[in-house]
Amino acid sequence: MGSGAGERGWAERRPVLFPFLLSLFCLALSEQIRYRIPEEMPEGSVVGNLAKDLRLSVHELPTRKLRVSSEKPYFTVSAESGELLVSSRLDREQICGKKPACALEFEAVAENPLNFYHVNVEIEDVNDHTPKFTQNSFELQISESTKPGARFILGSAHDADIGTNSLQNYQISPDDHFSLVIKEKLDGSKYPELVLKTPLDREEQISYHLTLMALDFGDPPLSSTAQIQVLVTDANDNSPVFSQELYRVELPENVLPGTTVLRVMATDQDEGVNAEITFSFTEAGQITQFDLNSNTGEITILNALDFEEVKEYSIVLEAKDGGGMIAQCTVEIEVLDINDNVPEVIFQSLPDLIMEDTKLGTHIALLKIRDKDSGHNGEVICKLEGDVPFKILTTSRNTYKLVTDGVLDREQTPEYNITITATDRGKPPFSSSSSITLHIGDVNDNMPVFERASYVVHVAENNPPGTSITQVRALDPDLGPNGHVSYSIVASDLEPRALSSYVSVSAQSGVVFAQRAFDHEQLRAFELTLQARDHGSPALSANVSLRVLVGDRNDNAPRVLYPALGPDGSALFDTVPRAAQPGYLVTKVVAVDADSGHNAWLSYHVLQASEPGLFSVGLRTGEVRTARVLGDRDAARQRLLVAVRDGGQPPLSATATLLLVFADSLQEALPDLSDHPEPTDPQAELQFYLVVALALISVLFLLAVILAVALHLRRSSSPTAWGCFQPGVCVKSGPVVPPNYSEGTLPYSYNLCVAHTGKTEFNFLKCNEQLSSGQDILCGDSSGALFPLCNSSESTSHQQAPPNTDWRFSQAQRPGTSGSQNGDETGTWPNNQFDTEMLQAMILASASEAADGSSTLGGGAGTMGLSARYGPQFTLQHVPDYRQNVYIPGSNATLTNAAGKRDGKAPAGGNGNKKKSGKKEKK
């Protein structure tokens, strides 16, 4: 029961005792670490386990780098065990002199983190010095008349040790006439006095030999001896007498040499020679700071005094008369301190670099302030000069720590010149300054910064691949790898696969290269995102946008959209009314240029005209108008060569050939179409002859085919083979070869029957009478080919089907003269007499030329020469949709897509006055 109560009571007291013990523990940590060792320990001797006393484990020693920071290397720390070892001789007398307490204070420095620990090693004195006399023998003259009890000061011994190890006692060899008395000075040193016990009689004994021994109380005690010879002289009744047995003087340490300290006075009652007194120092060999006038007894300063070296002097003076009698006195001189020493600032444990991300309050360096003065003269105030991110903290007397007190930024200030001024409190005060340079180490705390917020680059197209188009540059104020910047492309509005084929960037220089030749017509602009990344850890980066604008060059010639050439390369005809007035809109040349800007600004010029001055071309519009009324001498057929130039440098151009026929109707224009203009040059004449030769060959071939067919029919016994040439005989309404409407030709088929009379007859495919069974009819198309149309099994007559209503012409696309408005708005086949006559005339002309093999109107078999007129040259599948820019000459209508909306095809281009050239141009 008692034991349990005791444990419970301890558990209740434990929370109360714990803060008390913790406070004692923290107090112990803040105090100095003290050791006590004897002097003269051998080098390498262990003073104590410093690491253990600092609560540092052996494993921490390599990283903490425990070491000693002191002015003189008396101690060192073992890197393996953390023990404090003696590194040099410890002579207490040399280190501390006669000071009663001798201690060496220094700082133990540990890094990572930087800490300072104050260590105090007290050095105990050992009895290693023997008391020594200044002289091995002394001579003392004593008059025989000297009365018993007289005292004579003997030479003292000196012992460098202190305490019990220092000089403690004197002993003299036994003698009946003399005894020894030991006296002590103010500084604690002892000196012997010889006392006369009984009167001396010179006649009995002239001299006495005594042995004086000085010894200490050390263990073991040490001693030394000196011989004293006492000479007995004749009587001199009176000895000199000093006015004071003890003189005290205070002198400031800055007194100049030659200054009188004091004057001692001594008198002698004797007369004559026995009354003549001389003064001297009993230990003159050790008195170096003062001088004594032997006649006057005046003491003067011989050398400058220094309070920091000797604070007081105790001097024994001797007055001796002519008879040899001696008197002694003591002069004690106290040196007063003055402020004659400048404080010294000593830096210890300076780092090579201070990283710029060092936290506030981090210890940087340890510094000591030393002033040899004492009192107020030795009290020092330390101050940090300038506006720097550091401050100093006092750790102990005259010891300070330099710690960080602000944010460090190497990019703004790469190094700091630290100046610390120490000022004492003397009058007047002395001060001194000491400066150090602290270098700031770099960390990667700055990201690259581009010189511009964004970049815009203009690059002309058709640039050579590999050309440098621009250079981006980013600056990073950091050093080394932290400031080394590399560049890359991280994003783009181009396809990822196509990006590498367009541009690249040099990782080192930031130069952007074009990997290919740019084409303004395909790509006018694109945007990149460039990244600048440093090589720090972690790496920092910044992005910037680069917009590349591809500039246009005049690399595309104008392209003529209207008038277009036929499938065979021949130019088309336009008809102009003979009564056209000046300013009449004949046609319009439409051209486009794939370039942009001035490079696409087109101008139209007349290069060549059959009749100069008859037509004019709009410089910017390309409209061809009549400049005057057609004269009687003007040819009905005109050729006009129009050049289209762009505004580039140098300009590019294209030409368009216009063949214009002055006629009021299509029948009137057909003869002009068949008439071939005279060749204007040898090349044109050569082409003409080639065309004529080709036509003759075609006619001969056609005649040969007709003759062969006629012979074959004549051999045949069936008389019905010639039925197709009889009046009223017709063919089947359905075409043998399906018509092709894909090119926009007229949706009608026609057949040509050749009779034996050689007369060619052309009719629409319409049957009014039935054919007899078994009749075969040979029919031919416009190309002159013959083929059977009817047989005996198809003898029933059929009514001709109406035209396909799905096929339509817009009003502006119907055949007719310039500006005509023939037909209705539904787009059906024209039913007025004028248009019907024109169409029939065109068909007859096509049939006639097909018969002689020299058709110039046909664009192909079965097209009657209209496929070039209503062909696909303006459809969306061949050229861009520039129909809104194409004017129909002689009217205000434009090309539209109305006819092609239903079947998805573009309408047939052209207007009512376009015709094929009379002859095909061939080389």
C-alpha cells in the first residue's frame, strides 16, 4: 500500500517537476562548457569529450564539422571521436603570468546548421618552477656598534608558480648572532630580513657566512639557496633614516620618459663621511622602467609605462652612508589605465559563399572585439555600417554573431562589403573598423524573360529553305546552368506533323529557321509558341508567341476566266450589232490573280486590234466597248488581243483573244464565220495551209466511205435499203447512241441520211409514217459516220417526244445576238421565228460541213458545235466560282447556277453571240 501511494504521488509531481528540469537543462546549454586541466600536458592529451558534452553523436561529426575557433591553436577537436585534444604546450606562467586564475576561452564551431559554443579551459598550476634568487651570494656590512634587533633586508627569491607552488618561506642556516624574519609586500610576495640577535665584535670575528634557503609548498617542494657574507665594520653610530618607510605613487600610463615620479628623503645623524648618503635600488637589474639619482634620491621615468603589461611596481630603495650603514624603504607605484588602445575587430569562421535563399536569422560569421584597456576604456560598442541585410548579435562579452536580417538577391547585389565599427567608452573614445566581403551564391530563382511580349515576323513567300526568319532572345539573370537558356517550340496552330516541316528553332541561339519555302496563296499566317527554359534544378521556363506573316510576291500570272477557249483551243466569237453606238458593251474580259494586294491589281490593255480605235477596254473593269460607229470600210470580222497585267514588280501578264463579228443576225454572221481572215504573218499562213490540207484529206476519206457504202448497197438485192432516202420515210425517234448531256450540249439528237443523188437532208427526229418491216436505213451523224437506224422489226411509227424539260437555259444563256431577249422565262426551246431560224441555220451549217468532212463548228460528234458554247468551262468542277464577275455582253445578265441547281451541275457558260472560229488552228 505504501509503495503504491509513493508511486502515485511521484506521478502527480512529475508534470510539476518536468518544466523545472527543462528550464535547468536549457540554462545548462546556454552556459559555457568548462574543463580543468593541469599545465604542461603532453600534446595529444584528451581534455574532454567535446562532442558528447555538446550532445552531438559521432555520426554527426562529419557533417557538423566541429572545430575550435581561437587566436592561438592550443586545442583541436578529433574528427573521429569529437574529443578536445591538446595541440601545443600549455605553460601557465607563460600564458597567464602571476594571475591567480588562468583560463583559456574559445569558441567551438559546428556547421549545418552553424552554431557557436563557448568553451572555458582552466589551467591549473603545477610545481614546475624552483624559487630562484637574483644573486647566488650577498655581501652585507654591519657595524660592530649595531645594536641587537637591527634588521637588514636580504635579496628575495622569485617563483613563477602561484598558490602553494609559489615561494612560501625562507630559512637561514642556524647562527647565534642572526635570525630571519619574513615579510610580505602588498602584491603578496614575500621577502626576508636578517635580524641581529646579539652585538657583534669585530675583534672577535670579522665576518659571518650564512646560507639563505627559499622554498615553496609544492608537491614535492622545491627550493634554492644563496650565500650571505656578513662583514663586521668599525662603529658608525647612526644609520641613515628615510622620511617614510613606504612611499605610494599613482602614475597614468601615458607619462613621458624623464618625468619625475618622486624624491625619497633620508638623514644621518653622523657627521662627515658617515653622514654622506647614497641611494640605490636593491634589485637594480630588474628595474628597467625607472631611474634613481643616487645623490638626490629622485626617481624618474626611464621607459614608457604600459598598464596592459604591468599594473603596479614595488621598488626597494637603499640609503647608505659613508660609514656603510644602510637603511631601506619601499616605493610602490600604481599605473593608472588610460584609453590608449584602439579596439580590434577579429572575424572568425567566414564562409566562402552565402546562398541567396538563406533564411532570416542564419548565422554567417563569428567575430570578436578586443580592447586591451580596462574598465570603461575596455568596454566596446559594436555597430554594423551601411544598409545591408545583416545584423550583429551579442553572444558573450566582446563576442558577436553576424546573422542575416533581410532577403538576399544575388541578381541585385552579388556581394556585400560588410564594415563593422567598434568604439570603446573611453574619453576620448577610440574606434576602429574592419571590412569583409561576403559573396552571394546563386540559386535558380529567376525564370527566363523574353525581350518582347510577343513577336511578329514578316516573311516573303518563296523563301529559300533553311533561311533564318527571326531570332528570339530570353534573358536569365542567374549564373551558370541556372542562367543558360535553351529554346524550343511547344505549340502551334499548324498540324503537329506539319510543324517540323515548316519551322524549327535553334536550342542554343533562339534563331528560328524556315524549313521550307512558304506559299502565300496556301498559308498566309501561322502562330508558334516558343519556350525558353533554363538548366537549373528545378528548371524554370517562360513562353512567348511568335506570329509569322507570309508576305505575297508576284509569282502568279493573271488567269483569264472569260472569254474561255474551246475544247480544241480555238477562240470563241462574239457578235456585235452593226448599229452599235459608241460605248456599247460588247463583252467583258474577266481575269483573276492568285496573288494579293498590288500583285493582284489587274489592268487591261489592248495589245493588237484589227481596226485600232474601233474598240476600247476598261483599264480596271476589262469591259470591251465600241469606241466609234462601225464604218463602211471596216471589216465585219475583227480580232482583238487583250493583255491583262498585274501590279507586281516585275508585272506578270496574260492575253485573251477576242473574235468579234458585226452582224445583226446569226444567218448574217455565218458567212463571216466561214470566211477565214488573211494570215497576218507567215506562221498564220502556215497554219491555214495545214487546215486546208486536213480538210481535203477528210473530204476524200468521206467520199471513199460513201462510195464503199454505195457499192455495198448496190450489190445488195433488197430494194428497201434505199427507203430512207424516199420522201416521208423517217427513223425511229429514240437515238441509237444515248445523248451525252454532261457537258451541257443541246438535248436533241439528229440523224443524217445520205441518198444516192448526193443531196444531204437534215431533219429533226420525228416520224409521221410507218416504215415497212425489214427496211434498213443508213444514217449518219455530223461527223459523217453511217450506221443502220431502222430495221424491219421496228416499223411502227412513233410521235417525236418533246424536249427534255429538265434541261434549261437561263435568259442570258440562250442563243441569240448580243443583248437579245428571245424566248420565255421558263427556259424551254425558243419558238419564235428568228431564234428558230438561227438554230436551224447553225444545224444546217454543221450538217453541210459534216458532209464535206471540214466541219469547223463542231466541238465533237453529235454536238453540232455547241458543246464549246455550252460546255463545262464555267462549271464549279473546273474553275473557281467567278460567275459573279462575268458579264454577258450586250445585256445586264450574269452567269448563274440556276440551270444547275436541279442536277448539281454548273450551268453552261456563254451568251447568245458566241461562235466557234471558222478554222481550227493547228500546228
